Amino acid sequence: MTRTTRLDGFGFIAPLLVLMVVAFNAPIVYMLGLAFWEKGRGFTLEHYEGLAEAPVYLRVLGNTMRIALIATIANVVIGYPLAHWMRGLGRRGRMIAVALVVLPFWVSILVRTYAWIVVLGNGGLVNRALQWSGLTDAPVSFLYNELGVTIGMANVLLPFLVLPLFAAMIRIDDRLLQAAASLGAPPRTIFWKVYFPLTLPALAAGALLVFILCLGFYVTPAILGGGRVPMISNLLDTLINQIPRWEQASAISTLLLIVTLAIFAAYRRIDRKASA
Amino acid sequence: MKRRTFVGTAAALPAVGLLSGTARAQVKEIRMIESGGKSGESIEVGYIEPFTKKTGIKVIRESPNSLGKLRALVESGQTSTVLMELGSGTLVQAKNLKLIEPIDWAAVNPAPMFPEARNEYGFGYQYFSTIMAWRAGAKAPKNWAEFFDTKAFPGKRCLPDFPHYSLPFAVMATGVPADKLFPLDVETGFKKLNEIKKDIAVWWKAGAQPPQLMKDNEVQYVICWSGRVVGDPAFGYNFAGGMADLAYFSIVKGSKPEDRAAAYKLMYEMSLPANQAKAATVISYTGPSPELDALLPKDKLADFPSSKQNKSVQWFQNAEWWAANGEAVNKKWEAFKLSL
């Protein structure tokens, strides 16, 4: 019975499946193959050897992961309290808050990123306010360094964390918290023993999503990094468009894909343990 | 369209093209990939308009023009795009990768051109320079040693995030004259850049960045493309010691013969000084005619890369050297960027 139902469903998803395989999976496999197979030369591991010989590419990958981690932590630190605060609002307040969080999605990433230049630049709003209030004498360098990239990425990716987190938080039954309180638990204990564990799966999923998106971010580091924050996508752009060494780019992309899948697998393991 | 039909048509077309002149006249449009922006507009105004008027053939422009795109075009076996704009460095790379084909110069039959613009594989259609510039009011450096002297000339710098645009100037700052620049002493260049890296606020990738950053007062000194700063009172600039370079149009490998015939006619239009003068009203980059100076506004000669007064104080990019060493230098460049 279940089996036939499954097969019935298959008819409906077949078009999507075909589209995914043809338009998405096949190019990826081709891209992965590029690093191993060269026209007229056959199988080669040369490009991976090249990767090992030039540790600079691996260091760029390491740098990318470090910045992605920082941006993810920044997102969690800002996003968790925000989602929690939104939960406490009334019906109308929630609607407005969700709209404000989603709003940036309607504006192009490019525009949002350039907006930060207006806000954080040497002659920007923040620096003028700081100097006017006498807190600083010289402009503070917010842009064209890791700080700028982190701020930009945190801004762009915040909705990816806040929305799933908020959805999980409003599902938490208030009576659970009340039960804990009636048993004499102080607010701190209620939060850490009841509330936080219930939000943890959504937090982990949101943080993972943000981290993975950070790994492949291109526009924001390119503009707000001022060329001083090497990240893997920018390196890939050079290898694909300028040099053009697609084989080397393919080897690096494969590595990036493996790292991403490994992180995802680790998350699944933790998630399964948590829900078991 | 089925792939088989498509390939069949493409294979049949050259034969038709060879058969008769009338078939050739049936070309209604050709496609080019160029660098876009104002440069694209200048091609439209200067060369495409007179070409379309004479031949009735439309030209469809596409951008941007990365080398990766050319590789994808050729490797996928496309035949629709005939012209590709390339830099001097990418021209040599594309030639080595067999992505472009030699130009039939007899078919182009151009008006007189500077010799370096007449390349076996490329029609050098546009001179552009990479020069030093500064925010108006900043102390003006006279040479590269001064430009790299951040004590005597305090201020933030903005340099190209491309080794082939930044390293030669760093080497010149150590006193190496332009005619002894190549083979490039890469280590010396990196040493010089390391000395002042704290004062380099931004490494630019897009040509629009340096003038904007100077206007925002984020940086005071830049190395940038001449067309972005000349004629603007907000900036000072100096062509002396600058790098002259050429942008080329090349014939994409596998393109149709009748498209090529049309492309050669367009190249002929590009060789006419009167058309080049028209293009120069849109952008401050100049065409390859030695007779162009006489047609340009006298008061603007100082702004153009190939005017006699500017051409003589600049040196030429060594594309062959970069084609042979570019990838190795690029690895060092990435390592250098990680140390910032």
C-alpha cells in the first residue's frame, strides 16, 4: 500500500527530478570530472598535486572558513535575541517585525552591500556621528577589512537564521515554561533547561545554512573587503575567468564541496542524536 | 532546437558562404563580446553606426569579456559570436590556448595603423593607459619612487588587484628604468609592495572603484586606468611612467566565414581616423591611427593615451612575458594578499 503511494508520487516529481539531474547534477559531475580528465591526455591527478604544491590555495580556503565562522557567530549573537524578542510581541508586532526582517530580501544584494559604504565609510553616517559626538578624532576603518566583510555578510544572511529560529520559537508551548516556573525553576534555569534545548535544532539548522552560504559568498567580500580579504569564491573567479585554469578551479571546488558535505554530515549526526 | 539540426546547419553555412557573394550579403547581424560600459558606447558611436549605415548589417554587443567566457564559447562549439575583445595579455593567452584565429589582414585592408596595433591575431582598436592619479589638493608625485614614498607623500593608496597592473610599477619605484623592466624582477616588486602595504587601503577589481574612492576621500593616491580620471578637476594625474596598453578585437575560433567577412569590414571602419575621433568623444581612449592627433580637440590631447606627447613618456606592457609567467606570479599574488 505504502509502496504504490510512493510510486504515484514519483510521477509528480519526475519532471523536477529530470530538471535537477540535467540542469544541476550533470554540470556538477562534469565540473568535478574536469579536474581528473583532460582532453587527449586521459586521467590525471596533476591538478590535485598542484593544489598540494601550492598551499596558498588551501590557505585561502582556510581563511574563508574562518571568516564564515566569524560571520555565523555574529549572526547567532544578533539573530537569537532578535527572534526571541519577536516571539514576545503581539500578533501585530510580530507581523511588522517579520516584514522588517524579510524586507532586505526584496533589495538586491549589490545595492545592500553598496549601502554599507554610505553608512560605514570614512565620510559615512557612523563615522560622522562618532566624530561629531567626540568619541573618536579620526575616522574608524569599518570597511575594506574583515570587519566590513563580517558586517556585510551578517546583514545579508540574517534572515536565513532568524526566520527558521522564529518559526521554532513560536511553536514552543508556553505551558511548558509555566510548568517549569510552577515547579520553582528561576527564569535562567527555565531558559537553559527548557527553552534553549527546544530551539537548538532550529538554531543549528539556521547557523549551518548561514555558514554554508558564507563559504560561497562572492559579492560582499569583493566590495566590502577592498581586495584585502581573500575568499575562495574570488579566487575561483580569477582561476575561471582570468587565467583560465578550470581544472585547478574544479579541484578547489571539489575540495570545497567535500568540506561542505562533511559539515552537513556532522550536523545530521548531531541532529539525529538530539532528536533520538 | 535539436543539437543535431543545429550542428548540421552550422556545418552547411560555410559552404553556402563560399558559393556566392549574394549568400554573404545575407548576413543580417554579427555578434561581438566587448568590455561594456562607456567603451561599448564608443564602439557603437564610432564604428558600428557607420558600419551598419554602409552594409546594413547590425552588430549585437555583449559584455563582459572574460577569457573564461571565450573558452566556454569555443569548447562548447558555438558559432554565433565572431568578435571578441581581449587585452594584450589575454590575447597571447587566447592564442596559446587556440581560442582565436589569425586575422586576414589583406581582407581588412586597413587605413594606416601604429605597428603594435596590427597583431597577427588581433586588431588593436583602443589604446588605454594605466597611470598614477591623486585627489585634487594632494601633493603631486612626479615618478613612481615618489608615488610609493608614503612618508613624503602621505595618504592612502588604491592599487589594482591584478599583479600585471601593480607589480611593474612597484619595480619601477625601486629605480629600474622602463626599458629594463622585463623580465620582471617579481621579488623586488613584492618587497616594495610589502613596505607600503599598510597604506594600501583598497585593491580594486573594477575600474570604477579608484575614482569613486578618491571622491569619497577613502584614498588619496591611486593607480588606475586613464579614462577614469582624465578631464575631471577632482583629480590630478600624470602619464609619465605610465603603462600603455592596447585592447584588441580577435576572431573567435569556429566562427562562420561570412560573419568574419563582415567583421573584417567592421575592422576597416575601426581603422579610419575620422571614426576614431568620433569614438574618442565618448571615452578618453584612442584608436590606432597615427593621423588621429590632428582630428582631436587640441586642448584635450593631454588626456589621450596615444597622443604624441603622452605616448612618448609611457612604456608598453609585455604581454608575452605575462603569458609565460602569469599563473606562477598569480600564486605569489594570492600568498601576498593573505599576508595583508
